[in-house]
Amino acid sequence: MADIGTTGMPTPGLAVGWEEVPWQGSSHLPMSRSQRATIRPTYQAAVPALISGLTFNVEPAVAALVDDARAEIARFDAELSAMFPGVELAPLPAVLLRTESASSSQIENITAGAKSLALAEIGVVKHGSNAGLVAANVDAMNRALELADDVTPAAILAIHEALMSGQAHALPGSFRTEQVWIGGSSVSPHGAAFVPPHHSRVGSAIDDLISFIQRTDLPLITQVAIAHAQFETIHPFNDGNGRTGRALVHAMLRHGGATTRTTIPVSAGLLADTGSYFAALTAYRDGNPSPIVGRFGEAAFAAVRNGQTLAADLADIYGQWSRALTVRKTAGVWDALPLLLSQPAVTSAVLQQATGLSQPAADNAIRQLRDAGIVTRASGAQRYIVWVADDVTRALDAFAERARRG
């Protein structure tokens, strides 16, 4: 990974400040002697800069990189419409959104294979599993794109609610009302790697961030990267901050016009070197925005390269399927092919709902898919049998592996 944006001049007024806050943790929590020895009556919490009116110093090489990345994103977004000529249901946007959601979750060490995720999305995985958590991230990404035209505190809360639904500890859809910290001990913020602002500061910090997002005088990728870093610095939720913040990235890309048809899997680009991603966040908190802007530029290029390979793989699969089917072109089974690219696990009911086919027609389509070797049986009985397009799940798993390798 290139060493981009590590020596730039700091931006005056950007570095976080610190304030001393009384610690009121419970003395009744079970803890070791070493944990108890670290606890003090006060701790240092970050005071995030107000960024809505700042002028940012970004290295010229980094600025050029993200300008090129913006153009590359736009080209990739435009070329997708030509990938499956004549297919009414465009599958690639849904596929890329799913891969981005999975990659964003993986940064938080929440991993799920493509087959497990596909099963989770149709309700065939127990609640609380990793695949279920990634499926919730897909919902959050969709919610972010729906709200892209009006990024407000309420929109951020709606994204978080979709992401953390059913996880009471995270207070889904609510900003935190307690202190959180990153790293260190689980019993107190003393010795933590980073202590975000006291919860009393979250509301005003988010309002300032929204004002920054509404600016139109910054290059889009630069603005997106800084907004993301500021969001992670505020850390407004008990849990799910990273995934919510990366969903917000896509709302901004959509609102800024960089994407209109699809989701660029930027998190997959960040996966190749998560160490430099987290180091760039630290540099941002020290006042230097260039590293995080540079990482987003590099991640965008990596995401486009990986996305192009995935798109080509799926186009090849679609062509193989088309040749394997020998039924007339008006048969209902042809409606199932683009659906299987975007949702590789289906039941007869899923197929009916997505395509409008009747139950007999959907059942017949699945028989034809099975006979052509396009789907195999995964689980279930009678009308609730789940069928999986293994060609697609293998292509999605290969995408994830390429993202990890960089």
C-alpha cells in the first residue's frame, strides 16, 4: 500500500482537544487487581473540533489522487448499465451493495460467507449470527441510500436503527447516553486507546458535522473522508459506529452525484490495509486530514478494480446460464436469472414475490434451474426448499478474498 498523505501540514483547529471528566463507574463490577489499580477519579475525554467552517490542508498529491478517484468512480458507475444488455432487473447494484456491507462488517471482525449471507437475507439463519448481522448492515446501507438527499441527524439515527435492530445494548436509533471508549479495559476508560467525547457533547458535534456535510466548496472524496473521520471521532453510538459511518459515506457519494446506479465497495478497498485506515483516523484526530483522505482515494481505486472483476465474473456466469437453459425465451425461468445474481439463495416464495410469477410458474422455473445445474438444494422441505446459485456465491467469496489481499 502506498504511503499516501502521511507528512502533510496539519490543519489549524482540527486536532481534538481534551477535557477532564469525573469517572462515575460502578465499584461493584468484577475486575482484576490490575484493572482496579488503573482507575482514577477522572479521565480525559476528547473534545472534537468544530469543522463546519474549517479550511483543510490536504497534500497536493492526495488532492490529485482523490480527484482521479472521483472520475474513476463515475466511469465505473456509468459502465454498469451496459454489463447486462436486455436484462430488465439490473443485478449489479444489489450485488455491490451486499459486498460493501459485508466488507464494512469485516472491518469490525464480523465475517460471513456469501452463501450464509444469502440465506440470512431470506430468513434462513438464526437471529444474532454473523450472517444476520451482515444482513442488517445491508439494510442499513439501503436506508442510507434512501436518505441520501437529506442527510440529517434523524437520517443518521434511521441508518443506525436499521443496522442495530434487535440489539438492545446499542440503543438502536438513539445517540448514546453514556461514555464509550476504544481499546483498553472493559471496566473504565483509563488506559483506552481513544476516548470519544462525553455523551453530553454528541448532539452539538453531530449538528456541526451535518453543517459540514452540507458544504459545497470541497472536493467530494475529500469531504466524504473528512466527514467519516469526524463521525468516527464523535463515536455517537454505543455500538455500530464504524458500520454506520461507512454507510454514511455512501449516502454522501450518492448525494454528491459520484454514484447514481450502484454502490462502490469502498470498505472492500479499506480491507486490504485496515492498519493504515485506523492509523489515518488517529492522524486526523491529531490534526492531519491527508492520511484519511489518501486512504479513501486508494480504497476507491481498489474497490473499482475489484468491482470490475466481480462484474465480469457475474457477466460470464450469466452467459453460461443463458446457454445452459434451452427453454423458450418467454418462459418465466428467464426472469429468475438476474434475481439469482443479486440474491443467490431463493425459495419459490421469494421468486414469486420478486418476479410476479405464480406459484406453479415459480416452481416450474426452479425445476428448470435445477435441471440446468444453475441451482442446488441447500435446505428445507416441500414448498420451503431453499435453492442456491453456487456459481454466484463462489464469485462473491472470491471478491472478498481479493479485498483482503489488496
